[in-house]
Amino acid sequence: MINFEYARASDVPDAVRQITADPTARFIAGGTNLIDLMKYDVESPTQLIDITHLPLKTIEETSTGGLRIGALVPNSDLAYHPLVEERCPLLSSAILAGASQQLRNMASTGGNLLQRTRCFYFYDVATPCNKREPGSGCSAINGINRINAILGTSDACIATHPSDMCVALAALEATVHVVGPAGERSIAFADFHRLPGDTPQIDTNLAPTEIIVAIEMPPKGFAANYSYLKIRDRLSYAFALVSVAAALELDGGRIKEARIALGGVAHKPWRKAEAEAILRGEAPDRAAFARAADIMLRDAKGYAHNTFKVGLARRAVERTLTQAANGTPQIQAIKKIR
């Protein structure tokens, strides 16, 4: 049994004061990932700081025409919010592709960003894992690695980031607002999560004494031409083997702007600026999409059990871009690939 103390934060400054006083403590909101980690003895915080009563549960329009989403907005509320469905339906679709309705009802928006990997060995405390114990080794590299990464890996870690929501946020270029002892700062979504390198135990660039307070969506939401496609072992309640968030802006039969992000293939949502750039000015056809897919997967490296992901991801990129171009996004309630 893990012994821990419990405290409740009265406001954001109080939450920051409490976490600063004990950096080994953890914030808890929905608890959909943290409680699992504690049950498996992967994490054993000395204190849980309850932040569920903080005023971070609203979705508001910004002065620039974007949306500011409070960190404690439940995933289900976010997915079905009228402004989200209207302005950035890619985000709504990605959320609805993830987890179960019950988990989405509990999971917070900020907590979703902080999900830890679902690597088998990370959860098995009887095996070496550099994310749990730096320097102990990566059991997945020579182990059962079917679900593991093919991009951005290192000799220290081949884990993947599990979130669906974060793949859409990466494609839409959201901004994460955090507060710490030095005040508030903003982190571009591309800079929020980290590749493993030689410090795989550090998942994000959020400081231990900071708290996420909001996620800001830019005005451009690609509401007309988008799609989120998730390939998984079963049609419900499963993490992605490969997922793709695609968004296009079309003008006169040509691609004016393109966004592509992959999930299930790297330690963070994966984007490649070069792949998006080659689509600008091109006709939205299969040949152009195939070239973009090749660039997205150019540096992919498979391991013993996951080499199939390279081809799967390439085909998924082509299919998702085609859905986006045709204005026929993947319908998450139906599951069948369009």
C-alpha cells in the first residue's frame, strides 16, 4: 500500500505554493492515469493535491477569435462544446476517438496532456525501464515492442505518447498556459512534450512546480477540411497503433496550407514541417499525399515486432489526407474507415 497525504488547493496560487513546498507531490484532477500508476507501484507520490475545485472549467472566446480552454474542462464537455464542434472539429473528433465515455467524463483537459506512456515494461515494475529508473535500461528494445515507437526513438527509450487529443492539438498548433512560482508563461504545443533522448523519464517541459491552467486554440481551426483517423487492435477502448490528424486549407482546387500530426508512433505527437510544406500549392490528390507520407516516415525505424507500423502509418497518412480533402472526416461513432 502506498501511503500519501491529501490536500486541497483553494486557488491557483495556493496550488503552486503547495507543489513548490513538496515537488514530489502530484496534482490530481480526474485521476484516470495517475491512480493506475499508483496501483501498479509505478508512481508513489508523497502527497496528492486536489485541484478539482479550482476555477479552470470554462471555455471562452479569446480577443483574437480563438478559444481558451480551462485545464479542468472534462474531455467529454470539451468534445461536445458547440464552439469546439463549430471551430475546431478536429479536436472534438480526436477526443471522441479516445478512451471510453466514462473515462472522458472524468479525464481533464490538462491531465490529458500529462498522460504517461502505455509501454508494457513501464507498467511492469519487475523489469528494467529508463522512464521509471534512469540508467536501468529499456526492456522494450529487445522485448515485446509491437506497440512501441518508430520515430524519434533513442537507445534509452522507444515508448509512445498515448493521447489522441494531443495529436489534434499538435496539428492545430495550440498553446499551453502554465503558472509557477515565477508567474504565468506560455508554451507552444510543439515544445510541450519531449523526445526521449537520454532523459526519457522527463516527458514534458512543464516544470515540477508549475500547473497547467489553460490551452489556447488559435482562430484557424480548419473546420471545413479535416479528419482524425485512429488505427487500433479493436474498435473501442484501445490505444492507437497509428493515428493521424490532418487539416487542409483549400483554395481554387489547390492546397493553401496543410497540417499533419501522427500519434502512436513517437514519444510525442509527431509533425514534420517539410511534409506539410511540399503540399502547399499542390492539387489534393493521391500522388501529393503519398509524397507527404514518405517524408513523414522517412526516418522511421521499426523494431522486431513493430516494423508493420511504418507501412501502416504511410497508408494512414494518405487516407486521412484524402478524407480531409474530400470534406468527409472519419466518423468516430461509426468506426468503419471511410
